[in-house]
Amino acid sequence: MVVQGGSGMDGSARRRRRGVRTWLIIVLAVLAGAAAVAAAILKPWTPEFRHGGLTIAAPPAPVSVSPDIAPAPDTAPAPSAAGIAAALGPVVASPDLGGFAGSVTDAASGTVLWSERADEPRVPSSTAKIMTTAAALLALPADQRVQTKVVAGSSPNEIALLAAGDPTLTAQPGGEGYYPGAASLLDLADQVRNADIRADTIVVDTSVYSGQTMARGWDPIDIPGGSIAPLEPVMLDGGRLDPAGEYSPRSGTPALDVGRRLATELGLDPAKVRLGTAPQGTKRLGEVASAPLRDRLRDMMVYSDNVLAETIGREVAQATGRPMSFEGAAAAVAAVLAEHNFDMTGVTMFDCSGLSVDDRIPARLLNQILHTAAGPEPETEPTTTAPAPLAPPLGAGAGRQTQPDGAADTLSSRLVPMLDYLPVAGGTGSLSSRYVMQNQAGAGWVRAKTGTLSVASTLAGYVLDRDGRVLTFTLMSSDRPPEVSRPALDAVAATLRNCGCS
């Protein structure tokens, strides 16, 4: 058979091909129609298509921010005791507070508006730093600095590092250690190097402090836990092993660490660093100074720094002629406050930081200090003066904090800087993570010193109530874990903020 046309296809094959072509044309036509309809509806060049059907709103008009700080109005109505009691009733009844004590005072009048077991001595935890700060403001000049020196040793091959109580020294380049404005060990090493002394041994003299390096009621686990270092009169970044870490594990030998780092910077063998006593009257080879007291107090209060609290307490001890020990510092702080008519009944302190679980302070005293700082000037001042120091103070100038020319040197004016050292709720320091998810009404309004131990949580500070009246408060909780008690304390302070209790 001869097949003509040379197509190689029979008729049925051609019919199938035509059928497929026909269906393809129909399908394409349908798709084209659908695309035309979609194009008409969706308009892919419009914002609705590009953003999934969402409409983009016009940008809001610019807002001008004009920060302004205004004092509490003199015309704010005074809250009543009954109004405060009614407002606080539900929150102070919370079982999350455990064993609870507290006091609330109208700062302008000094009237105690509410109290519960306020005379009962309680574990203060870190609110004890309010006492330390008050004593320092009353006994020391605000610009006092602590000097760390290197002097020639008792033999030609020795130099001596003379520690005086500065735990903020840093070996970080540019002085960028944990504490702002801290003295630089690298600067000190440069001064010693330029003195061209030939030595191979460094003696670290820590004799300015006496007694134990750990207080009664402290737990040694807090050293690796980052809350404290053994109290020695010189440290690098508060004894932190990580200079940038607030709760970095601390060194067990902070003073020797400084000497060893100095040896390294001078090209000496760190193994030849030892504790000892510096000779008197030898040549000074170098000296660096800490930040002024006012800055160290701020850092101590905002970040609840236990090492700073203890070393500042020892500065108060030296200024009042007492040993620079735990006992001497605690006695000095109590004596300075008693001299200024603060009622010290019920106070038992074994340190100046509140880290000891054996410390006891009544809420009444802490609130008295706070409302004195926040209140009006008293009509009269105590006539007693602090005893003269038996040894020169650590920094330039001794005695009480100086005031600007023409300013009245009153008790309130000398304590008022404390208010600026308190953390801001939801904003700074130890309150930065609180009042964020809960009790938000107090954020930005509550300023208070926190206190947290496993056995107690405390909060003491001040707040502006809804009417514009300043209220000071001290709140002390026990027998509840901190994760339970702290939100309950925050709720009490936030309630004071919301209170229109006149």
C-alpha cells in the first residue's frame, strides 16, 4: 500500500489533533476572560493589590514634644487618712504580701496617713541603703573622692599598692569599666612606669579596713551569685569577674586581683604580689581617684550595689572616728542619724547594704527619712554636730555636705538629693523591669528603693497621687518568695498613685 501525502497520520489521528486544538482554544479563551475579569476587579497596579486589600492610612501629623519638669502644686488637696485606708484596704489584704508592715506619709505636712505594724523591726533587705545614703549625705562632702596610691616599698625591689576603700577601680581601656567615672588602673600603671622605679614585687596594703570581710548574715553563695565580694578596700569593677555584668560572679580575692593586674601592666610576675603593709612616708609613685560621692551614691541606690553601700558606710565610719569595719560602719550610720533626731528604736544592723538576713529596721524609720527629704524645711534644726574624725577623711574636705551660696543648710535640703537617686518604676535600675506588665499605673510615677532577699521583699520611696500630692511610703513583706511578693508591693504603690484621697 502506498500512503499519499507523506504525513504519516491516518484520519483518526488528524481528528484527535483537531479536537485537542479546539479544546485548547476554548480553555485559553476561558482563562483569558477570567484574567480580564480579575484585572478589572483587582487592578494589580493599585495599593489594594500590593498590600493584600489593605488601605494605607495617611501618616499622622508630627507631634512636638516639650519636656517639662514642674514641682508638685502647692494647691493640691491633702489626702485624708480615711481616704488612704479605703484605697489601700483591698491591696494590703493580699495574701501575696505574707507578713506585712508599712507606713504612708503626706510629705508636705509630715502626717502619717496609714500604718500597719510600722514600729515592728523587720528585715529591710536593700532598703537599708536609705539609711546609709542619709548618713553619707549628712556626714560627708558630696565631692569626696577615694584615692588609690602606689608608693615605694620598704626595700628597693618592692612597691606598695595603698588601698583606701575604692571598689570601682577598673582595668578596662579608656576607663570604661562597670562604674561611670571610675579611676583607671592603667593610668596608675603609667604613672608608676614613668617614675622609673626598679622593682619586682608588689605589696597590697589593705590595713585601712579591719575585721572580717564577710558580715554576719551573709551567705557565701552570694559571691559566685554576683551580689557581693569579700569586703576589701580595693577592687576592680566591684570584684566582678566580668566587668560588664551587673550580676557577674565576684572574685574571692579582689584586692590581690588588683595587685596582680598592676603587676601584669608593669611587666612583673603576678606571682610576686602579696598582702602586706606599706611603709610610712615613702615616695609616692602614682595616684588615682574615684568618682565623687554624689555619683557613687546614685549608682549604689539605682542599681542596689551592695559593695558600694559597704565601702561608703566605711567612709562614714572614718569621718566619725570609728573603725572601718562592719561594726564600725553600722554604728557610724546609726549614730549620724540619731544625732539628727531620727528615732533609731528597734534598729539592728550588721552591715550597710541590707544583704544580711539578720538586719532589722522598722518601716517607721525608713519612712521618716524619706518624708524628711521630700517635705518642707523644718522650723528648727538640731544643734548637735558630728564628732571630729580621729583620722583625715578619704577625700578632699571633711564634714557636712556644702550648700550653694545663699542656700539654707537644713536637714531637708541635705537629704533631698536622695530622692533623685531612687529608681523610676518601669524605667531605671532595679525598677526597670517592674511596672511593665503589671501595675502599669505606677510606671514613671513611683520612685523607690527596692529590696529583695529570699526571706523578705521591700519597697520604699515616694509617689505623686492623682491630686498632685507627694506621698512617701515604706512597704515590707516577708514569708513569701520574691516573685510573689514584689508584684503585690508594686500594686500598693500603684494604688497610691491612683488615689484621689482628699
